[in-house]
Amino acid sequence: MIVIGSSLFVYVLFLLPYSGVQLVTLLHINDVLVTPFHFALIKWSLEILTGIHAVCQPLCYFRMVEFRRLACSSRKSEQRRLGCSNSPSILQSNYARTIILLQLAEAPWHLRFSYLCFRCEGLSQDKHMATKPLRCDKILTELPLIRELLSAICDKDDNEEVGKCIEKLCEALHKKGLEIDTVMDELELWLCYFTGQPLSDKSADRCLSFFVKCGLKMILENTVMPPLLTLLLRHIENIQYAIYDTSRYRCCRLITLIFEAVEDIEADYEPTRCREEGILPAEVMENLIKILHERIYDKNPFVRAEVIRSFSVLYRINNADENGLDCTKYIINALMDISRDVRAEAVRSIPLFSENNIATFISAVLVENDNSICRLAYSRIACSLHVRSLTVQQRMQLLKTAFTKDDAVLRKIIERMVVNWAGNDSVPLLNLLQHLDFISDSQTTQQALMTFLKNYQKEIGSARTSEMLINLSKLCSAAQSKMDTAGTASYTDFVKYDILDRRNFAELHCSSKNNLYVVAGRVYIWRSLCEYCKLNAVDEGDRYEALHFLLPDMIHFVDFLYNSLVTWTASTSSVQGLLEEFVIFQLCLLTRLFDQKDQVGMEKWRSTLETIISTRNLPNSEQVLEFSVCELFDLFYAKEGKSEEFLEWCCYRLNSFFTPDLNETEELPLTRALLVKRGTDCAMLAGKTIEDDNEFEPNNHNLQRALLFLRAIMRNSCTAKVTTFLRAAFDQVVDTYCSTLDPMIWVSLSEVIGIGVAIDEQIARERIHMLRSAIEVEGAPTRVKVPARKLILPYNFSFEGDLGGLNEIQAIALMSIAACAIRRSYAKTAQLYYPEVVGCGVVKGKMLLQVFEGFIFSQDAELSFTAVENIGKILYHGCFCFPSALAGLLLRYFDNSCHPHPYAFLNYFFSFYPASSSINQHKLVGALRCALKRLNAAADGDELLLFVDANKMVNFVAKAVRKATLSDSAKKKEMEQTYPPQFFLISFLLDWVVNNAEDNLSAVCIGALTYTSPEEFSHNNKAYSYLLKLTKRCINVLFAHELDKLIPITRRFGRRLQHGKKRCGYVDNRKSNQSFNQLSHEH
């Protein structure tokens, strides 16, 4: 009867869902039925039940067939009789042991821990357990040895002690007369125990590593595969498809340990490419690699990370990819994994030996947002890569990305990386400059130089910047004498030249052998040192000494700058012109470091600034011209409030660019002397003229200079006051440019028109149609027929050959329209934009809004970014309520095909927009309604919305419109509201399901109810009653459409509403609760 009852109980047991219940019950049956007779009967009964399940219950059959397979394949071992009656052993039968081992590999880790620790006398004992510990004098010799060795290495990382333990176990396993099967049974039990330990348990990894090293040591001593290694490989195969993540992780961890042990062993031997001479047989390696290949896409991130670690070790021991597996490919793919742990492991593991791997690694680092991974990646770059392993562009990208992050630890790593790049030879500061692109990105380079100088000042132990400068000068002198002796300096080596100071600056071109790149670098170092000393001096005395050591008198420096203008001849479109422009601009920036109380020097500097602006013969440099305009106004006009006088002076100079005669500044002796030195004919500065028919056309150089000059005036907020003179100059420049056919000028012209439209109403009324023409050209997503008199583009002007220029023009035009809408009003801007449309302002406003929305999903990243950025500015700064525009931003934000640049702005925008006020949260709910309507309408095949993740979008809105997400300042301003945004969101989601139950978006709306918080309006009884009724209606609709998966979620939300009502003590004649419960029971 006991046997029959036990068999029937086991039969029922396997009908239950798979859990730890089977394990606990089998253990109790094994403890009760310990006699061999009872065990045999149970074994036969289970085999009969397995056959029955194969026919009647296939699901249970597949559960039990594994037990039967293991029972038949297990080795029979002698029963081990223990002397303690209160501590029955689980190893009293081979079949029971096999069943328990399989259950242990699949059961939750806490059940494995409890059983193996307390029933099998593991590494720890519970003081509250009734069972007594096993008596060592009654156990066979092998059992206490294994336990003793594991206890010794459990909490220690001493390699020497672990090696001794390995020697002891190997000697014990080689003893004659030892029952090896019994020992393997015990070791298999330990493997199952350690496999089930938590991922954070390092002692389990140490013990598993101990078994692996023992197995590999035994294979080195014998040509036959040792039983321990066979046991390990069989254990790996058994748990590779385990249900629990811990078991699969330990499977991959064991493979990693095997590879690491093989790597350590092969390091002591001469490397070989013969597969037959490897430590492990080729078949074993192929099986292990196959297991890793199947686990690379495991659902658990820790398993995937362990696979990456295994591939890294495999790459080192099998660099030639003899097994046909490209380990590097999988490691590179893991750099973009969704899990932070996998990405971190990929950063640690990727081999940085080829240019492709380095480029891919750096590309992943530049887009990484997690601070810990960024630190790890930059540490690898600083420690593993030589500066010449990176291209100049990669170095600048790494520095620029790191300097934009507000992470103190990362700054420390960058400091170490910059110091490594500088090296220790000669003058490190000059060495560092040679590795950076100071021409294209001077700001990032200057930050790197500042970082190096701070570290250098710490190393020499000097707090005063003046002493640091003296030290650098000595280093330069020593390096020059050494190079002159060896004769190894290259033509562009900065170390060969002195650092510029007040003694040698006048001989810059001669001492640099007229090498423009060297001249530019030396001037840049000069300015960087001056900036550093000014910002980091200990006191005023230190600052004065340092600047006095570097800078000459202002009069002499302005003369030097004036003489540099003579040699500035090349156009900025050439390499020589870029270097010359860079030198002039750096010299101009140096003037800000002089003492401005020197009246004689400042007056001379004023004359030089006026010369740079007025002299048409100078190259057209945008940055030099804009600097000169701003500096002239700030130093000599702003303090006295002479803005109108300054604008009048500028307009006269600008007008002279369209005439053949010299302007007043060019008539001055200083400017005439400059023109003579440059070899210019003062009488014919403007080129050939046609005076007979009054069709004088200034040359292209003068036109471009006029446009750059006008843009510099209008971009300065202090001088952007439109006067009659400035408006006349604006009309003259714009009208003249509109008659040209050069497509390159339209970018600058659109920007100038946009600035004018934003700051002046008359210009906006007269010129906004030009921005409209720039937007609505051929190829734009939105085209409106404009009257011929308004279309400024020439009839024979085509953008087909310069699509990039067209996109840039459209982007600038969009920015200008948005600036006008924010500065003035959106309605007024729409009236100006569509003067020919008859209708109210609302119609025009919608039409203008469609212009921006048409570019949101543009394939051009710059256009898309411009559209989303300006819509965001209009919504936030203008406080407008445009649900359709905000819906467009939502759809683009959750569009998987969104470009990185627009996505970065949208991520920033939605991080603060809902938190700024509850009004914005209400707008976001309305935008969600519009977005879902668009998705529903585009379900038939709109490619633009094909990759939008609706689930993430709805869940994001549900979380973003909570009261808890509001900023502290917004919560202080918040007034008590009857219906918060959460109420409208919940009612909208339920209403959507009621009206669109068969739609695919209904499941998304129901799922988002989990993230809502109806507790925010618990004080509003009417809101709760309305939502309860709407929830019941929603459940009815779901039942009508047989959407069974959505009904439980909706019911749980309904009970949540009920609980909220009960908690606030609201009772509405008990009808609402009773009706809801009745509805649930009826269905």
C-alpha cells in the first residue's frame, strides 16, 4: 500500500506545473523509503508511469523522460552506509541521487542551497537544524578530503595555496584501489551545489575553477581523458539549456574557466598552430564553442556577458580562428547591447589590434551614455592604445565627448590619457600639440592643453605659473640643443622651436622658416599659455609676472599684428588661407589679455580694428570680421552708449563696398600704407566699372564682404537695433544678392534675412516671403504655390546639383521663422507668411505648423533636427498649445529610425518639458491622442510611421504626466486642480479601447494602465465614479471582442480604482462596488 500510494502521489506530482515542489517531495519520499526493496518498487512504478505519460500525457512525459534517461545511464555504485541514524544520506541509491541531481540543477537556488547545506552537510551548517553533522570517522577517505580542500580555497585567492590543493586532490584520485565512481558521484553533487549558487557568490566560482584546474592537470599527466574532466564536460552539456538563469550562467562560466586554465597552461609552452597538439581535443573545443554560440543571444544579460568573456579568452588562445568562429565579430556586436553589463564586458574584452576594431570601439564609446562604461572605455584607451594608434579625428572626438560630460572621475582618466599622449621626451607640451587638430577644433585642444598644464604644474611642485613658464623655457632650450646635435628634428616638429614670449615674438616668421603650420602652432601655444596663466595664477603678482614674461607692450604687439595683415593674402578656401586666417584670429584674441588701461595702445588697436573692417582688399574671414565688429563696439562704443553712432559708421563702411571709391578709413594714412605694402592699386579697388549705363556691379569679393559684415552687425544683440541706416544697408545687400545666380550665397543670405525678420517688423513684412521661397523649393516636403512676384529665386536657378546646400538653406529658413514666431507671436508670423490666403488666423497658423511638421520625419538628419528643435522652442518658449506638433515630436522620439542628432535633442526636450508644469503634462496627454490617431490612420502602410514603438510611447506618457515627476519649482506653483492630467490620460486610454477594441493599439493602451496613478485624484469622488463606469464598459467591450488576454489587466485596474475609493471612505449607496463585482462574477 505504501508503494502504491507513493507511486500515485508521484503521478499527481508530475501533473503540477514545474517548480521546487517536486524536489522537496522526492527528497521526503527518499528519506522515508530508504530500504532497497521499497526503492526498487518505486523505480518500477515510475517507469510504468513514464510509459503511460508517453501516450496519455505528453507534457508530463517530456518531464519524466529525462529522469528515466539519467537513471538508465548512471553508473551503479555501492551504497554508502553512514553511522549517524539521524542524518540519512541522499546518496543511498543511484537512481534517487540522479533524480535529485537533475532537480537540483533546475530548482531555484534557495532550494538547492537549503538542501545541500543542511541535508548533505555542505560548506555551512545551520545552528537551528535538528540534524547532526556527519561523523568524519564513519565517512570514506575521499569525502573529508574534498570537503577539506573546498573549505580551504572557498574564501582565498592565494594561487600558491590553490596549487597545493590541486596537487593533493590529483594525488588522491590517482591512488590505487580507489572507487573512482564513488568519488565522481560526490564531485557531481558538489558541481550541482556550486552551479546553483547566486551570481554574486565568488566562492562558488573559486571552487568551480578548482575543479577545472584539477581536470586539466590530470589530462596533462595522462593521455586518456580523466574522469573529472569528463564529468565537467557532461555537466556543462546538461545545464546549457537550463530553465533558470543561474544554471546557464554557470555553464558559460565553466567554459570560461576551462579556456582561462588552458591559456595559463599554454603560456608555459612554445606556441603551436597544430590543433592535434592542443591541451583539449578538437572535438571538445568544438562542442564548447557550439554551446557558446547558442548562448550568445540568451535572454539573461549576465549569461551574454559571460559568453563575451569566454570569446575574449578564446580569441587569445585561438587567434587564428581555427574553429571557424569569428570571436571579434560577436564582441563588437555586444558593444551595442541593450544591457549595461554586456556592454561593459564587451568594452573590457574587445581586442584593439586592428584599425577596424579601434574605429568601431571608439564609435561605440562616443554614443555611450552610461558613466561607468565611459570610464571603463576611456581607461582602456589610456592604458592600451598608443597615441599614434588613433587618428587625429579620433583623438579630437574622444576629447570633445569627454569634456562635455560632467563626470569628475572621467576627467581624471582624461588627464591621465592626455599626459600619456604628451609623453616624457623633450617638451611634452609641444609633443601633445602635434597630436591634436588645433586648427579645426581650437576649443577642445585648448581644454586638453589646460588639463596637461595643470598636471604638469603639480608634477614640478610649483604653485606659481611664472615659475612653470621658466621651467618650460629651459626644457625647450635643452631640447633644441639636443636636436641640433643629433640632427633628427623634422620640418614640422614644434619641439625644434622656442615658446613665444616678449623677447622673440617679432621674429616669428623668420624663426619658423615661413612654415605656416609651425607659425600657427606656435601662436596657438602662446595664446594658450597666456590664457592659462591668467586663469590659474596664484595671485595678482603671479599673474603680472607670467603675462609680463609672455606678452610685449600693447603698442609693439599691435604693430606686429598690423604687419601680419600685410602677408594675409590667400583666400580662406585654400589651405594656406585657412592657416593665415587662423594666425590672424589667434593674434586678435591675444589682445584681450593686455591691460586695457593703456590708452595709447588701445587707440592704436581701435585704428587696427577699423582697418580690418573697412579694408576691402583683405580676405573675407567670417570669424575675424565678426570679432572685429564686436570688439570695436564693446571697447569703444558700448560704454558710452553710442550704439546709433556705431551703426551709422558701419553702414557707411558697408555702403562703400558697393562703390569704386575708397571709404574714409581706407583714406587714412595707416590703411593706405597697408594697401601699398600689399601692392594694391588704390584707385581701382572695386575692379572694373561700367559708368556709361550706370550698371556698376561690385565684384564678388566685395559682395561677400558686405554680406558677412551685415551678418556680424545683426548677430550682435547689442547692435541689433534696426535704424534707418541699417534698414537701408540691409535692403541694399539683400537686393543686390538676389540678382546673383551663385547658390553658395543663399545660406548666408537666408541667415541674414532670418535675423532681420526676427528683430524688425518692417523687414519681416517685406522679406519673410524670401524665407518661404527658400523652404518651398522643389524637393521640400511641403510646397505651396507662391505668386511670381513673391518668388525671389531666379527662373533658371536649380538646386539639383547641390542638394546639401538646399537642405542647409531650408534649415536656416526654418530656424528664422521659428525665431520670428517666438520673438513676436505665432499668429502674426503666420499672417506674414501667408498674406495671399483668405481666412482667419487659425487657418494660417495650421498651415504654418504643417510646414514644420513636414520636416520632422525628413531623411536628412540636419533638416529633421532643425524641425524638432524649433518646434520644441516654439512649444516651450512661446507657451503655445499645438497638440499635433507635440504629437509629431512624440512619434519621432519613439521612431527607431530616428537619427542620433534629432534623438539627442528630443531626449533632452522630453526630460524637462513634462516636469516644468502640469499644463505641459495636459498638453502631452492631448498630443498622445493625436499621435495614436496618426498611427491608427497610418496602419495601412505609411512608411514614415512604420518604425514607431507605440508601446514605449504610451508608457512614457503614462509615467511622465505623474505629479511626482514635476520639478520642485513646478510643485510650489501648482494649484489644487479638480482633474489632474492622470484623470484625462486614464479616461482617454479606456475610451480608446472602447471605441477601437479591434485595433492593435488597444493592447498598448490597456498595458499602459499599469503605469498610471489614479491615487492623485483620490479626493475627487466624481472622477472615480466616472472611471469605474468607463472601466466596466471597457470590460464589456473586451468580452464582446473575445480579447481574453486584456480582460485580467483591466479587471485589476478596476479593483485598484475600487480600493482607492474604499481608502478615501467614499460610498455611493454601495451600487458601484456591487455592480462591478457582479459584472466580474457574471463574466
